[in-house]
Amino acid sequence: MVRRLPGYRDYLPTLEAMRGFTDLRGPDTPDELWLLEHPPVFTLGQAGREEHLLDPGAIPVIKVDRGGQVTYHGPGQLVVYVLLDLRRAGLGVKRLVGLLEQAVIDLLATLDVTAERRADAPGVYVAGAKIASLGLRIRNGCSYHGLALNVNLDLGPFGRINPCGYPGLAVTRLLDLVPGVSIPEIEAGLVRLLAASLGMTATPRVV
């Protein structure tokens, strides 16, 4: 099932909802993708180091239970949370990460944007600049958290951190590569690709 959560969804309640869904699901609980945007927030992963928060200013910093270091979420960034029973799907974490990255790479290819993955740093890159970040948490064989694709968000806050723990890492957005691009059109294409990869129904429900 694909759920579209409208508006800007505060980070902490969304995190708690993901945890609750994961803790309560049974062997027959359908997998879900949650599509949303967050208001401005920095999130610091399990291994996150405070030194990578250079100047957060008034933007909240939330410590979270996903992998990885620090990243930024904000309006204009499409976030896809992947609530998947990995055991039932027969997927390992590395394979799931690869499927998520490939879906973004394939989506960008339809827009004539050449993207690639990096072996040393999960995510998707265009000409060396990061356009999508990934971070997952696995609990009881099930995933939550997911991916974030920079569509038309303000990139300024990335200058207040070392993105994903890499000083000087360049960050880009789709708007600078495909003028006029919008979240709805990108969302539709990404959902189709992800649903096909994960064996899910692609029609979003707004909740």
C-alpha cells in the first residue's frame, strides 16, 4: 500500500508512527510506502557525531535510530519511508538499499539526468553531488525510514552541516537539472518504479 501524507509532517510524530506500525505488524501485515515532506529539520543517525553539525541555528536537531550520520529534511524534498517485511520479501538490507538507489537512478534517467551510486557512501549522485540520501532501520526483520530525494527544496541548510558526515560534500536538487520540475510529477514516477521493484500496488492513498 502507498500512502500520501499531505502537508508538511512533523518529524517526531512520523518517526513514532513508523515505529508503532513496525512493532504492531504481524506476518500478514501488508507492506507500505509513506510519501511526505517534512518542515525543516536536521536528523542525526545512530552513529552520528555532533562535530558534523556545524551551525544548525534555529533548525531543530533530532537524534534518530536510522543508520548514517547527519542530513537535512525540508519542504521540496520528497521523502519515501519504506515499511517492508524483509523476511517475507526475501531481501537483505544491502539488496533493499540497491533497489531504492536504482529506482531513483532509473527515475532520473527518464528525465535525461545521469545519476550513479557510490560504493563508499549510500545514496544517489549526479556529477559527484548528492541528490538522494538513504537511511534504514531494521527491527524484527522489518524496515522503516527510507530515502529522501531533493526535488526543489532550499539547499542552504546543507551548508550548516557536513552532509552525511562528509565535509565539503556537494549537494544538488532536481530543479537545477530539470527546470520547472515539481514534487507531484516526480512522486508519481518514483512510486511506479519502487512499487514494481518491491511488488506493491502503485496507486497512492491520501491519508
